Amino acid sequence: MIAQYPPMGWNSWDCYGAAVTEEDVRRNAEYMAEHLKPYGWEYVVVDIQWYQPTAVNHDYEPFSSLIMDEYGRLIPAENRFPSAANGAGFKPLADYVHSLGLKFGIHIMRGMPRMAAHNHLPIKGSEYGCHHAANPNSICTWNPDMYGLRCEHEAAKAYYASIFELYAQWGVDFIKCDDIAREYPHCEREIELISEACRGCGRDMVLSLSPGPAPVERAEHLKKYANMWRITDDFWDSWRLLKGMFERAEKWCIHSAPGHWPDADMLPLGALRQCSDPDDWTHFTQAEQRTMMALWGMMRSPLMIGAEMTKNDEFTFSLLTNAELLNIGRDSFCGHPLTTTEEESVWIAPRSDGRGVYVALFNLSDEKRTVSVDTALLNTAARSAKELFTGASVVAGDTLSAELGAHDAAVFLIS
């Protein structure tokens, strides 16, 4: 099964935006292999604009010159990814990531480059050209590089098959497809075509759809055609966004299961926005970072690190190597809130092996607060509890409680 557990890895967007380079990717892959791989981290994902030679930050350059092959398929810009020279594409970089025992992923936009259609380039393996597939009326509102496709035309199916054939040759293990998850209903058929091409390319790839919010009423369609889909727009290091995630997580948590995972987006921890300021650091407090890691774990969201990992401090490293916390996504099922108010939230997630239950207590208020839960609600006779951030052992009586600072969380394994 593809994505039997919530995928865990690193994505270049939060730290390098559109400007990531091969050197950045190799450096972070090496760090992951040396320090994080034993804890389940495995995917190394190159985010947007890897085909644009002039990208310098998080901004998009309207109608920039993109690098593509003779069939209208985007290929890496050699000035940023030197190993792609001589038509090698991402294969040398993917091979290097694989040599470290990790998996390699890339970001794509739905559709095809506008210039591929304007220049009437042929579609590989098809009698049609790119201009037959392109739909000039289907345009991304925030990035002008691409046209969506005429999904009723055979040329659209042929074009998607051609790009996934290329990605399989490169050795890609993870596809993040953008400008699509929230674009129902007009992109529904395009999701299906992308999924069919991905599944038919001869190589197992995780298919992740962005950005959100994906419509919860289309959950069954998403579960059928994708492995991950974003439940939010881009998530950054803002308490307002983090607190708002509790409502989204409650709506989507029932859909988390092997093969398909609602995605709360990347983890904006550690060193971020490096292409703008090498000294930039997450704006989240340590308490808020604990809350984020706890909520993502309890709802079983995929975990994708956004930091320049080689700059991790001791606290960031402790979060990314907390094996018991990270195991919630693999070891639990049916994580859901027991209660959520404006000031606090309590979540429960039974262990899959029946040996205990995870309980997360969240202080959503701006002041210190004691958060408690009646243990009669936990459906377990066990009373021995371990707090996973501190390692402290406690005995749960009629209630399980934690005194928490503003925006902080505690996670217990009761067994």
C-alpha cells in the first residue's frame, strides 16, 4: 500500500521558497539521513519553480522563462540543479537521495506550461500536440506559468501520462500537485487524470494535492484519488492559524486512514525563510510548537519539516526526534477531540494494538490554565500515564490534568 502511514519528510518551501538549489537539497538530505531517518523521516521534496532559472525568493516572477524539453515537459534549471545537465533531469539527485536510504519528491503544478501550448509542442507518445490539451480558460490565480487541461480531450490524458513517465524514469517517490485541492468542482476530472497517470506510470509515488482548504464534502473523492490533500491554505508560524487548525482537524480527522491522509501542511519549525533572511527563525513559541506537533500527531496528519535542518537548535531537534510522540501517527487510530472550547481542547487516540490510549490536553487561551479530562471518558481501565514531552510518569485517577502555559500542550500515553 502507498502511504500506509502518514508520510514524514522535508519540503523546501518554508525555508527556500521558489529558489531552492541542488546544494540546499543535498545538504538537508544528508542531515535527515544522519540524524532523523531512524525516527521515520524519509521524504525529501523539492518544491515549486525548480524549472525557473531566475527564481530568487518566495515570490513568483510572472511569465518567466521556464525550462522544458521538446515535449513540453518541465525539467530542472541547470544553473540551480547542475546534475540535471545533458538531459539527466532529476535522476542524479534522486539517485543520491536514494543512496542515503531516503525517498525523493517534487512539486508540480496542474496542467502544462503555457509556452508549450503556444509553441504547439508535440506530446510524447501521442498524435496530439500540447495546444490540443491546454485550456486557456483554466488558469491559476496566483501563479501564471500554466494552463489547466481540457480533461475531456484524449490529449490531456496523454500529456499527464507523458510527464509521469518522465518522473518514473527520474526515480520520483512523491508528487506534490498544486493549484488543485481546493479547486472543486472544475478540477475534479483533472484530479482523476493526474491520479490515473500517477498510478499507471510503473512506479509507486505518494500523490499529495495542494493547496487547501479542500472541501470536506468531497472527502470520498479525495480518498479515492489521492494519498494526501491539504485541509488549509499555506500554514505559517502564526498562533491565529494554529488555533484555527483545531476546527479543521475536527472536521477532517475521521478521514485519516491507511492510504489517505488529510494534510494540515508543513511544520514551520526552526530556521525559515532563508532566501530572504538567513537569521530568520520560527515565530512560534516553544509552547506553540508543542501544540502543533501534538495536534498534527493526534489527527494523524502527514509531517513535513519546513526548516533548514542543519540549523536546528536543541529544542527543534528534540521535537523531531521524540520517537514516542512521532509514533502516534503510526500506532493509533480514530484520533478525535472529546471536547473543544475557545479556551481548551482535549483529544483522544486509541492505540492500534489495544495497549493503551493517547490523550492530548491543549490550552488554547492566552493565560496559564489547568486542563483536565474525566478518565471515565477514555474507555480504558489503565491508570499509568507517561507525558511524552517531558517523560514524566503520573497516575491518572478520576481525572487526568496538566497545568499548561498559554498555547501549550501535554500528551499522555495511558497504558
